[in-house]
Amino acid sequence: MATVLKPKRSETSLSLPATSDLEVGELAMNIADGKFYTKTSSNVVKEMGGAGSAILNDVTANGNITNQDIILNGSDLVFEGNLANAFETNLTALEPTSDRVISLPNVSGTIITTGNLTTDGSTTGDALVGEGDALAYAIVFGG
């Protein structure tokens, strides 16, 4: 007969085992989140496998932070605005053909998109005004 192993477990989303719940090297799992945990010899509960990232809901609802990348796997970032209505702003990336890095400038203001640029490079509508000099940046996704 096969032996069934059942690590300590929880089905409550975002529930983590306490250090007192585990022996060093013992496994625990959160079934709702799909995460495994163990206790280190330093008496720290550590997530095993996975990227160790915080889910966005945990960040926004509980103020948690992560120093890991947030990977969306084809999903958009959707900005609703103050009114829950039929109008949103979606930030999306087209399928890349190589790794891309887009850096945001160290200024305050509004980012100008290609929809605000004329053929001669001047802007229409709102312009980006940084601290000090007036600056214009274009961010193009895809190409």
C-alpha cells in the first residue's frame, strides 16, 4: 500500500504558517494560493519554489511590498479612474521579439504618447512639463 504524505496545509487565501507551526525543514502549503513554505534553521518561514512574489491584491489591499518582478503574462494593466464606468485606460505590450526595457524619466508630469505628436514632432493637446525645463517624452510599445 502507498504511503500518503500530507503536509500541514491551509485553504485560506494569503494565510502563512507561523514559525511555531513548523519544525525546521517541515513543509506546509497554502492550497488556495498554490504556495509551499518551510522553516529555516534561522527560524524564518520561507516560501519554497515559485518566485516569492506578492500578488497585486495583497499589495493593494494589505500594503505588502515585493522586490520581485511583477509578470502579467499577456494581461493588461487596467486603470479604472475615479468612476466605475465603461471607460478604462489599458496599458498593454505587444508580443516582443526580444527583451525590452522602457525607463520612465525622473520628472513629474504627463507622458505624451504618439497620439499627442504631430508629424513634425510637436505636440497637440497636453504637454509634459517637468520640474524645471519643459520636457517631452514619447513611449512607444511595439514599434
